[in-house]
Amino acid sequence: MGVNFTAVLDHGLIWEELYRLPTTLNAGWTTPSSLGAFVARYPNAGKDWHWRVSPTFSSAAEELFDEG
């Protein structure tokens, strides 16, 4: 089971930061403490989850520009 999520928000990122966005998000991801008990019930929860660019795009910046 998966969840697709889209958020629209203003940001102050420059193009170079957009290119690195998935890597930056993956490096900083930890399970929020409020979800710890829930996640602990599922042995594989969060093991292979990570931010990734859609397969049709070469970078987060390209995807953002194309998707508006």
C-alpha cells in the first residue's frame, strides 16, 4: 500500500538547492517521535522509504519546473 502526497507551498530555494532536494530530505528523515509506537508495530516500516524523483525526470528541479 502506498500513498501519493502533493503539497503546494512557497519556498526560497535556489535552483542548486532544488537539484539536491531529494538527497537533502533523505539525509534528514527520521521517524517523528509521535509515530514511534505506531511504526514499531511494523518491522519493515520506513526501511525502503525515501524521497525520489519521478522516473520521467532527471532532477527535482526539472520535475518542479515541468509540474509547475
